[in-house]
Amino acid sequence: MTEIDVLAGLVGAGDVVVLSGAGLSTESGIPDYRGPSGAARRHTPMTYQAFTGDPDARRRYWARSHLGWRLIARAVPNAGHRAVARLQHAGLVGGIITQNVDGLHTAAGSSGVVELHGRLDEVICLDCGNLTSREELDRRLREANPGFAAQVAHVNPDGDVDLPDGAVAGFRTLDCGVCGTGMLKPDVVFFGETVPASRVADCFALVERARALLVLGSSLTVMSGRRFVIRAAKLGIPVAIVNQGPTRGDGHATVRVDRPLGEVLPALADRIGAPAVSGVAGEPAAV
Ligand SMILES: [Zn+2]
């Protein structure tokens, strides 16, 4: 029996909870800074403390993110996201938890996705709590920074890019358009910030009800995702991991598949007989 046979057996039995990470979105052009090709990220990730406490750090974040957003906004779901949606529509998936902030599961036709680290396409005011779309903020930022253009050399999964400090100095950041003075922050969980407790509890509840946990494209480096694998293992729930390269959950895995997700997942959905989901972003046009 091959590893794909074992995987198909687990997923085909249904009640699977998916836990996905950056490796699922690399084939959509969003780099995985922890994966085999990404190595270490080019600069330290912004922490919540630096973002809220240091106006220069905040300006640097928004200037880089303003450029990186174009790439994230253009990204479309890949074959892996579409295969997950097929498995869900076939009634085999009891829940989807993602560490990704790109919204691509939902764009692929999946529903009820728990976005553990939030969504990059939403912006929150830290004073009044108002939520606005990133598209709207992008329009305001472009108006406030006419002609701001720099070479996008490298984009991290959180939409951050490399940009010389000199180019950042003149960038104008914006406050909340509703209360007028509130600090705006992408509605994602920064380093140094904790995931809301209710969201974590929802994820544990999903995992505890699952017949199997399917990890897709995560090296499980951070405890934020790894704790669900540990919980499943503790409860005797089988853990299947599809990821390129080793993960920190390998010791708990019933089966490991170390191959590209865009190849493994459609083959898995075909084999189980999950029909295609039509009319979603990234779907190849019918001929
Ligand atoms: Zn506000």
C-alpha cells in the first residue's frame, strides 16, 4: 500500500479537518518563507508591539505592504485549493482551519473557513473597531501617495516587501476614515499578538470532532498550528501530512506525503471521486 492509498483511505472515510499553511499558497505565487525554497525570510517580521509603538516601523510596514498588496490581490486559488473545495463539496470535510491570510480557500469555493490568523483583505481601526476593506484603504493610500512606485524585489506571505529605507521616509500613512484618528492595522494576527481565544476554541472543537486531521503545506514551525496536531495525536485521531519538506509534526503523523500539493491533492480528489466545483475563481475555463 502506498502513502497515497493510506491518504485516500483516511480522507475517503470523511469527517476530515483540514489545517493549511503557506505551502498551499506557494503555487498561487505567494512565497512560503519557511518552506524548502523560501529558507529564512529577508527581514524580521513586524511585531504588534513595533507596529503600534513605533511610527517609523508602522510607516515602513505600510509602504512595503502597499506594494506587496498588489501581488496578494492578484493571486488566484491553485489546484490544491480547488481540490480541497471539491473534497468539502463531496461532504468529506468537517472543517477547514487555515494559517493563511490570503482568502484563497474561500475564493476556491470552500465555505466556513476558520482563518486562524485573520485576513489581509480587511483592515481594522484599533480605536473604534471599524472594519473596512483593504481595497478601499488601497485606494486612499494611492491618493495620499501619488507616484509612489518602487521595485518589488521580494514579497513575503504577509504582503511585506523589501524596500530601501530612503524610499519609505516620504510615505504617508492614513488614520481611520470613520473616527478620524484611530490607528489602522491589517486585520491579521501579527507576531507578538495572540489569536483570539474563541477562535482557538472553535478550532480545538473542530479537531476533537474529526475522524482525521489533514495538514496541508505547513511545516508546523509555530505552536499556533502545531497545537492542533498535538491535540489530535493525544486523542488518537490520525494525522495525515502533505508538505514539501519535513515538518515539526512528523512524529505524530500516520502518513506523510512529501510532494507538491498541486499534484497530490487533485489526484486525491480524483481518486475519491469528488466532483469539480464550478464557477469559482481560478477555475480553468471550460472548453
Ligand atoms: Zn476608527
